[in-house]
Amino acid sequence: MFAVIRMRGEVKVAPDIKTTLSMLRLHKVNHAVLVSNNKATKGMLEKIKDYVTYGEIDDKVLAKLIIKRGRLPGNKRITEEYLKSKGINNIEELISALKGGKKIQDFGIKPVFRLSPPSKGLRKKGIKRSFREGGNLGYCGQYINKLLLKMI
């Protein structure tokens, strides 16, 4: 499972890239979504790699993301009572169901996580260069967990 965070805004974005970003529900900067690791999403991520950062998310960071930034319709927080009403005993069961192929919308949780800007900033070379060049764009592997913790 990949976590995808939009890093750049919408000025001078090509129409096909804008369409791909909207299909992934990444309408604003610092919004994050969870996507499955399959051929179709890898193609979409390769297309928008100059506007987002993405990588494999750990279970511990995913749990913290869902608890702190996960929202229900009406901007309500996720509670233990709500999870039990959906047939899930705890957050670990929810994560295992997500890793098993279920979508987060199946549990009534909004698919977009609204994050704050990262505390103590991004990597040194900013949002105009790829991760390999010292920037923050494109595939970043396990660094996405560190970045998410800064943004939660």
C-alpha cells in the first residue's frame, strides 16, 4: 500500500495531470490518500510524479494517520465505538483489512487525509526536484513515513 501526498499546487498544471490528480482525489496541497500497489496505480503515480511524493507506508504510521487525521462524514473523528459498529474491534484489524485489499471508504471513512505542512520543513532542495536529487517529489520509499509523522 502506498501513501501519496500532493506537494505542488495547481498553477500551470497540464490537463491530463490535473485529471489524474483528481482521480486520486488529490485536489489540494498537503492532502494525502492511500492507494493499492497495482499496475494501474503505479502508472498513475509515474504520470504525476512531478507533483506528488509517495512511498510504502508502515503499519504504525498508518494507525497514527487514521487516528489523528481520519475523518467521518460531517468532519467527525474516528472513535472506538464507531469502529465497533462497523464490526472492527480495534485499529489493527482495520489496518489488516486495508492491507488485505479493502478500501477505506468501505468503512465509512473519508479517503482523503488533510495534513498540516511538515514541522521543521521539507528536505533541503524543496518541491521542485525529485527525491533522488535531494528534493521531495516522486518515489521516496520509506522516507514517506518520516514525512507523514512530520505532517500529522
